[in-house]
Amino acid sequence: MKPSIKAFVFDAYGTLFDVHSVTEACNDFFPGKGADISQSWRKKQLEYFFLRQVMGRYAPFDQVTIDALRYAVKEQQEDLSHEQEIALLDAYKKLDSYEEVKEVLSALQGRKLVVFSNGSPTMLEPLVKHSEFFSLLTDTISVDKVKQFKPSPASYSLVLEELNVRREEVLFMSSNGWDISGAKSFGFHTAWINRTGLPEEELGLTPDCVYTNLKGILEWLE
Amino acid sequence: MKPSIKAFVFDAYGTLFDVHSVTEACNDFFPGKGADISQSWRKKQLEYFFLRQVMGRYAPFDQVTIDALRYAVKEQQEDLSHEQEIALLDAYKKLDSYEEVKEVLSALQGRKLVVFSNGSPTMLEPLVKHSEFFSLLTDTISVDKVKQFKPSPASYSLVLEELNVRREEVLFMSSNGWDISGAKSFGFHTAWINRTGLPEEELGLTPDCVYTNLKGILEWLE
């Protein structure tokens, strides 16, 4: 039997929204290199979250995202103009959402339905507000409020303060294995949305369940 | 003019020793996949250091290294036997050193010449002791003593305690851009040994100098 869940908390990037929907915009500027730049951009963005958290040098999501883009473009021996930088950062505010999100959030109505992300408000709010499921959400929480990136315990702790729930009352969904590991370590129930068939992380923290998309979490409804 | 340096401190993996000298051993077990597994193994090992540091779940280097190997092998849809695991971990204690290391350490004799690594003593000590330059070193320091991985400030701080020097008296060498960023953020002088022509990290922390191999640091001699 599934435990009683008071808050369904969703990671944003990769979980509700497809970060690689910037591939086409990258390809317009750097023909033939769009997919490589998009992959490297995301990889470096994550690495910089982790490194900045370890070094104690928090910077907001938009800065980290620009830094990561600059690295990804340099890596391809290309030059990035200021206009291209602004256009690609803007594309990051208009990512496509995954097709099942609206249906799943509709089926969960009446519960706390929350987005919780490393995104800072300037990037996260336009993205969420322009989505087709904005009206179905009850809260959007950014780690920027405490300036501690996921997967630090201090970041997940913000969810408890903001929602006034206990950790065992939270079901946390993410497509990012590292985010599921961090949430599990903190004490949330966890559902790993393994969209691309990745191996499970080897961090000694098994997710409570694994689904190929968000529809799987409907079995947590009482 | 270069500042006065009391301690020349070297990262181990990637800087003195070639982590990809395990490629052949990987290829013996997984024909045609040795290079991919070796690359992924190292990448995942670093990611697990950073994630464990962020989550507050330190584990010694040998465990993290085995975990990363298991992930890398799973990613290639291969099975790893216990014997293969032991053999590959053993190969990690016998990595090749880079060809210029002995010559550079010889030229620096009379100074504190120190290895400082995320490696735990069970992995790091056999590696260093079996190298051709062991007798030229004055100290080997493992983060395991404080159980804080680089690039955390707490890890670099251990160097000051162990060597009884001030941070501005240290020249720190690493081939790992993230390690140079962390050391620079902490306050060491830094020389990035950029062996493979990588772009500079976009973390707002420029290394004091960049060389293609360790010979470049000889210009810091007074």
C-alpha cells in the first residue's frame, strides 16, 4: 500500500519541460552542431550547479545557464555573439513541456501540485506561466530563495517550509537521477521518471519507483 | 614577478597519473568498448564526488570508483563480474604517470613537493609508492582525513594544516579545470595543466597560468 501523500512535487527541467527543445535554435546558429551543443550545454549547466554548491559560490540559474552555454559553444570552436546568447537564453524560457503533463496534473487536482527547481524566478516563472498547465499548479518554488542548489539537503528543506508538510508526506518526481538520489537521501518519497532508459545511479539510494513517464504516478492516488 | 612559493602541491589523477591508462584493461574485458567505458568511468567518478559532497554523503574513493565503474559498464549493456571489478580497481592502483613528472620534480628538489588528492589512502598510497618519483615527494595528503571532497573549501584547507603554510604560499597544479577553480576560489596560486586543449571553465575563476604539461611550472622557481 502506498503511503499518504500531501504534496506532489515536480522537478521542472527534464521532468516537466524538455531541455533539448533548444536544439533547433542552437542548430539555426550553428548548423549541424545543434544537438552536440544542446547536450553539452545541459551537461555543463548541471556540473556548474554541483561545483558552485561544493565551492560555496551560488550564482542564479540564468548566469549558470549562460556560463554553460558559453563553454558548450567554445568546445565546438564556435563564437557566440551577444545577440545569440540572448536569443538562446530566451529559448530556455519557452521550452516544450512533455505531452502527458497536463493530463496527469488534471487527474491529481485537489492536492498540492508544486514545481520545485534550481531555476531562478526570472527563468522559471515565465516558463511555467506560459505552459498549458499553469492553472493546475498550486505553487512554484525556486531554490533561489535559499541560494542552495539541489541536491543539497538545504534545498529540499525549503519545500517543507514553503508547503508546511513533513518530508514523508512528499512524493517527489524527477527525470534526473541525481535529483532523485538527493531527494531520497533527504527523506522524500521518490518517483524517478526515467524517460530515456538510463541505468540507475550507483549512489546507494534506490528510488521508491521508476516510471517511463509521469502517468505512472497516478498509482499513488488513494 | 612570481610570488614566493613554499609548497608545490599536485593533484594526482589526470595531473601526475593518466586515468585512461585503464583503457586497455577495460578493453580486454569488454572488447571494442574499452575507451567508452574508461571515459564514462572517469566522468561518473567525478560526478559522484561532487554529488556526494553536495548531499553530505562522503564515501571513500575506492567505493566511489567501484560505483562509477558499475554505472559505466551498465551503460554499455554489459555485465561486470566480481573478478573483473577487482582486476579493474587494481589497475587503478597502477596507472601510468606522465613522462615529464620525474624531471620536473627533480628540478624542484629542496621545496615541499606534495600530492593532494580525492583518493583515499588504500588507493592513493600504492599508486604513489610504485611511481618512479616517489622518493622525490615530501608528502602525500588524502582528503579522506577530513572526509570532504575537492573542490570544497574544507578539503583545500587540509593542505594548510598538514603543511603549516599560508594559502598564498601554495602553488597548486591540476589538469582538472574544476579543481583549479576550487583551488583558486580558496586562495591558492594555480597552474592549470591543460594536457588536452580543453576550453577554460566558465566559473569566473581564471587560473594564474596555463601550461600544456608540468614543465611550465619551472618558471615559478626563484
